[in-house]
Amino acid sequence: MTLGFEVFPLAENLYKKFADDIPAIEAGAPNRFLQQVTPITASLLKHWFQTDYVDTRGPNFHVGQRDAILSIVYAHEVLATASLQELYAAVAPHAMLDGDVLNEVTLGRNRYPKYAAKMATGTGKTWVLNALLLWQYLNRSADPNDERFTSNFLIVAPGLIVYDRLLDSFLGKLRDETRDFETSDIYAQRTLFVPETYRSQVFGFLQSSVITKHDIGRKVTGSGMVAITNWHLLAGKEDPDFIDDDERSGTKIGAKELARRALPLSPGITTGNALDALDRRYLRGRPLESLKDLPDLLVFNDEAHHVHAIKKGEQTSEVEWQRSLIEIASTKGRRFTQIDFSATPYNETGSGRKRGKRYFPHIVVDFDMRSAMKHGLVKALALDKRKEVAALPLDFASERDEQLRVVGLSNGQRVMLRAGLKKLEILEEQFSKAGPDKHPKLLVVCEDTNVTPYVEGFLREQGYSDEDFLRVDSGKKAELGQQEWEPVRELLFDIDRHRQPKVVICVLMLREGFDVDNICVIVPLRSSQASILLEQTIGRGLRLMWRGDEAIEELKAETRSRITRRQEPRNYFDVLFVIEHPAFEAFYDELLGGELVGRVGDDGDGTRATGDLETVGLREGFEAYDFEIPFVLREADEELTAPLIDPLALPVSKYPLHDLLQIIGNGDRFSSIDAQTKTQFGDYRVDGGVMTATGYNDFLSRITTRIAEAHARAFVATSKQYNTISHFPMLLAYKPMILGWLDTYIRRRLFGCEFDPALGENWRVLLIDDVAQDMAGAVGSLLVEMQANTPIVVAEVMYRRVSEVSEITVRSTAGVDALKCVYPRLPIPSRGGGLERLFIEWADSDTHIEAFVKLHEYQHDFLRRPYLKADGMPAQYSPDFLVRTRHEIFVVETKAQSALSDENVARKKRSALAWVDQLNDLAPEQRGDREWNYVLLGETAVRSWHDKGARVSELLYNARLTAALPSAPTTLI
């Protein structure tokens, strides 16, 4: 049951009005949409969506975000309607005749511009909010008299978790109790959000005008404000740690309680029931009075399913804080605008068979979970239907005594938990091979806080340590107190980067704002059948875990396709497993229309989580096939020489090893604090175990990064000071060398004797902060001193090595073995990879070729070359191969024959030629005594020379291009 319609008429008809203009907007061609908006709006839409701009940057808006932005801009700016009723009249007049839509849109709460974006969890609602805020602010700055725009914004969060996330988004993350604006979303993604022309204006506005809920009504800003609050301020309540669900879920509220909430104060003779007293009490004081006094305001409701009316029988009433919004809007007319964002923009009505959904009437865009899954923007969904789960009786609720007190977990809950833990073990084992930094997690959702301690006890019974799970509920917070709770909260939101905890246990606290990527398994131990709660529970695990790897993206697309065809997935990349009770299967079919939901049974136990994807590391003796690539940083008369340190000449630690081993003892819990970022790492308990090679390598990697980026950063307070002291880019280029020195120093010199980190628990002494700082100081200070005091008269050059990328991913069905390469196996496209396969096999068999490598476009990103496209827009491309002979290094680009005449290919060629000519101007010893050349090969030439029995080295030499030799001899190709 819905509000009069199964589809959303505003969303459907709005899109039809501008759909034909989207290709022209993307192509930069004239179109009706851009002609009907202000010049500011036109410039923003071009910057956000035009292909010329999109191709020059990494992050971009996806199709769902694009449609949300265009729909709201078109409705508000082009149609310029002053109320929801006017919008229906302009877009979908016939829809007002359905059900009680006409009555709904004429109510007081809809007598101003009002829009709702229905966007699936994990699809980036906050980025849409950011874009719309910039659109409003820049237009208002350009024309203060245009009533469609404002520079006053109120952003409302449903609870403290989302509130904190919004503060991070607009003000930046907390660093030593100070927010670093450069980590805010809009600044960090400035190439996407803000055209360069407006950046100083926008950043100045945000840094001066964003205020927290505590400053609303107290802090005055000159050019407008961005006020961020949670809804409790509007409702006049103290901030609870967890959201009261009574009003938003449709639970019946007693008459007395309802009257207390609805009436601003009880009748009394002391106040005389004066209207101004009632109004002030109703608006809950200064913050809301100040919002009411503003001449204009745009309210963004994040997770807006908490805000709207609830229908009980024939009575419709607003939740308490929505009434405050109506009062704030009463002084502004059309200069008040409300934009709501929600994955579940509805309220549930009725119960049992009469249960239904009452959707918001102002939904102008519908990008649902089904669409998000089809586009690969969220994880695919799989229900784990093992036989042991399918055979459970309906005992998913916990065991209770006669007084309904929880006394333990039911047998069904225990089986579901075992299934979830088993699935987690499978993912952990196989994901570690594809991505050592990927740590899948299990989320257990309990019916109430009385159940969570029993889940903890069950995990301990299964052999899990306290560090393996994290309990997050109000009971746990009460146990710890605020001071001890804060580190738990920080760890919760940083779990993606840590192996532990593996399991998160919660009740309802983590429904909104818990935005982590690595939740891969969910076990819902709850009794509620409310679909809004089920959908939000799933939403916690939908965010993508794997991004950017071309081979993995191909496997993920294959998984989505197989699930759609009701086939078992062959890999588990970005699949969310729900260990679900059969009673709730119908919900998933309803949610996704029976599509994109896989059923994983016992037969699926043999499925490899990584499919046919293999992680290929460096081959033994890779140094013989490595490439050292020079980068000219400055063509000048001075150069900073490569650092050279003798680890055995460094000072011995002032901390005796024997004393340190006595201090650390056995089996204690340790944490290492990275002085550079204040990030806690290595937090685990060791019970007589030994340090793994991976753990020691991780320690070496972290301390090397700390030294190379800036030894003194731990002692500066701002990013500007850090930039001032970081003038030694060569240290970053020599990180592998520094790592090797550190390893030698630790093993042979640090403690004045031979030291084996892997022996017993020796490695733990390295995590002592004083030891780590002493070691970093000894190496880092010497490196900086050497770089600052060694001028010589040559160009300034930095070197990078192909082997810096120590692992690449290759599909077993789309890879080629190679002997003369740092990697024993190289990837090729699964479709259309015949030319690259031929080139690899041909080069590998040529005795004149010493080494070659197929570059990975994303991982070898330091080899991308800039160029200007034919339309004048800047872009980058990555060469296909590097090939080394005795006297030459060839930068090789392979192209289909039809692409050789393309103008952009010619421009890439000119950029590459300029690069190799610059390298050839270096002294021979700075480029390995080899000449650099660029080669552009068409498929016809490759196959012709190969079929005639020639060597690939001969083809490369004859086809080389330089400034002096602009094209290869036509008789040879």
C-alpha cells in the first residue's frame, strides 16, 4: 500500500522534461536546459557533468547523483514553483487525483518549495547535498535579489553519528582537537565540486560560516551560514545517544504523552498563557527564534525518514520537530526550501496483513537499491540459505523467562551466528591473498541491549578474543563511561583499516552514519518485521569494499550478471551476505523485485571468494628485470644526490635490549601510535605467539613512510608548517631503499647485537614509542641533513621503479606468463586482448630484449603522462609497455589500426616525445647509459613483422619516434 501511486509521478515526469538534454550537457553542446538557468548554474553543471571535465579527474558524480542534482535544479530554478502543489500542477497534475494526494499537497507543511531525493544507502547522498548547497550559495552571491536562492542553510541529522559525520564533511576531521579544513569533503574533492574560479570564495565562506548546533542563535556570520544540528535541537530535547523510535516508526503514543509533546506548556496563571510566551516555548528558545527571524533558509534533512507525518487511522500528525520546521517556514513564504534525502522515504502504516508504506509525496528522484546494484555502486546482496539455517524453527528471538527477561540465545540464533562466522573465515582467508589491506567484517544486529552480552559470551565460546569483537550499544557505553567510550567510538569508525575487531555487535545505534566499507556479512538477530528497519540494517553493509582495480571490477560485473540470472556467483568481491531467517525472505524479494539477490546454498561452499583472480607478486630475482625511471624535477645547476647511509654506522639505541624485554613481559596488549598521524595501529593481544612476517613488514612500511614524508611532522601543528619542512621529495622516491636500511639497522645494529624480530616476542620492543622515535630520529635526521647539504652541478632528478608496485592482480583466464618481467604473469583484457598477448609472448622470446613490463594504469600511476585533448581540455594517459635492450629503453603504445589517425592519439604521441627527449637530455649516467624512445605501434605492423619472422626489438628500433625522427620509415611498417 502506498500513497496513491506505485511509481513516483514527480520523479518520472521531471526526468522526462530534461532527459533529452543530458547527452548535450555531457558533450558540451548547446541545449535547452542550460539556456533556462543562470550563468552560474550553467557553469556548475558543465563543470560537474561535461565529459571534457569528467575525463580530467578521478572522482565524479555517478548517474544517480547526476539525476538527483538535475531534477532538483530543474524543479526549483527552471520551473520556479513556490509550493508542492504548484510543482504537481506543472509536472504531474493528474497524479493529484490519486488517493489523498490533493489533500496532502495542499496542507500547510507543503506550502513552500519541497523536494525529496530517494537514494539508496551508500550512493553518496552527502555529495548531492554539497553540490546543491554550492549551487544555491554561488547564485545568491551573484544575485541577492533572486528569491530562488539563499546563502542560509540548516542541515539536520537524525542522530549524533550522522551529525558528527556532517561536521567532518564540512569542517574537516579532528586533528589534535582542531578541525583540519583540508580534510573536509568539498576541499578534498575540490576538483569535482568547485570550478577553480570560485574556490577562494567558496572556501572562505565555509571556513567562516559553518556553525555547530551549539552556536545557532549565538554566532553571527556576514555572508550567510551553514548551521549543522541533529533533530533534537528542533524538538527541544536533550541529545540522546540513541534515537527514540516511537514517533518515526508509527508506534502508538498514549494520549497524555501525545498532549505533553504537542502542547508547548501547560495552562497556568503565572504566565497568563501569553501568546508570545507560548511561541517562545514552542520554538524552544534562542536557536529556533534566530532561524525563524532569518529572511530566507534552505533546510537539508539527511536521512529524512525521521521527519515526516505519521498516519494513524484517519489522523495525520507531524513528528514533533517537523512542527518546528513549519513554524520556521511561516515567516518566509517561498524563500523557505526543504530538501530531504533518504533511502527509505516512507512511513509504515498498519500491521500484519494490513501493513503498508506511505511514501513522501514530494519525491523528485528515485535511485533505489536495485538501480544502485545494477550500476555496481553498492554491493550485490546474497542470502545465505544453508540447510542448517533453512531448517530452523521460528526461534530467531532470544530465550526469555516468565517475566520476559532475556536469559540466553536461542538455538536458531546460535546456528545463524556460526554460519556468519564461517562465512567471515572464508572471506578473510581468500581476500588476504587479493588485498592484504582488506579486512572483511561481520555485523551482528540484536533485538535489544539485553541480548548483546550473550552474543559476546557466544563469541568467546567459539574461541574469539575480546579484541576480535566490538560491542556498540547504550549498555556498553554505560559500562565504560564517556572517557573510555570515545576510543571505542573512534575504533568503530576506523575498522576498515584494522584486522581487529572482526565482529561488530550492535542494536539499532548503527543504522545511519555508520559508513564503513568492509561489512561483508550481516547476521540480523532481531524480532522486528518493520521493513524500514530491515532495509536500514542491510544499508550498513552496502558500501563498496573494492574500488579501482580493473580486473576486480570485471569480476564484480560478472557476479552481478550471474546473480541476476539466478546463478551461483563465482567470486565474492563486493557481495554482502545476509545470514537470514527464512521468515524474512519475502522482504528481500519485495525490496529488489526478485533481482540481484542471490541465494547461496551448501553447493556454494566451494566458491572462491576471489574468483579466478590471482595476486601476482615480484618474481625471485626481479631486480634484473626492473626499470629505474628518471623524473626531471628541475633543470638547474644543482641537484640533491641520492641518499647513502651505512646502517652499521648508525648509533646504538640507548635502551638496552635486555631491559626492554623485561619490561614488555609476555601476553600483554600493546598499541603503537604513529607520531605522524596520531593513528593507532598494531592494537592486539599476543598470548605467547610470534610476530608474523606480514606484521613486521607492516611496521617497517609505516616507520619508513613516517621518515620519508617528513621526520619532523609530529612536532608541527598545521599543514602549512608541514609543507614548509617537507622540501625533500627524493626521500619519497627512495622509500624501498630506506626500508632496507631500516631492516638492516634493526637486525644488526640497533641494540648493539644481532636481533631477530621473529624470535619469540622480540618484535614487541619495536612498538615501544620511545624505541620507535629513537630509531626514526637516528635515520630521519641523517637523511634530511644529507639532502640539505649535498649540492652538485647537474639537473635535479627523482627516480621511481616499476617494482614499487610489489603486487598486481591477474585473472587466471586472462593472463600471460612472462620470463623477462618483474612479474611472472601479466594481465590482458579478457576481450580483445589478442594484440597485447602477441606482443608479450613475442617480446619474451626475443634474446635482444633484456626486460619488459606491461604497466598497470592505476597502480603505476606515476608513469601517467599529461596531454591536451583535441578540444583543449587537459587529460592523462598511461603507456602500455616499457621495453629494455642493451642500449635502448622503449616506451610503447599499442593501438588498433583504426585508432592511429585519431587526433587525440597524435596529441598523446607529442606529449610522450617531449618526455623522452627531456630524459635524453640528461647525462648518460643519469639514465642508465641508455637512449629513451617512444614507439606507437598499430596492429597491422605488429602482426606483419611477427609473421615475417622478425624480432620485436627490430620493429621497435625501426619504428621509434623522436623529435629528430618524427615518423618511422614507411617501408618498415
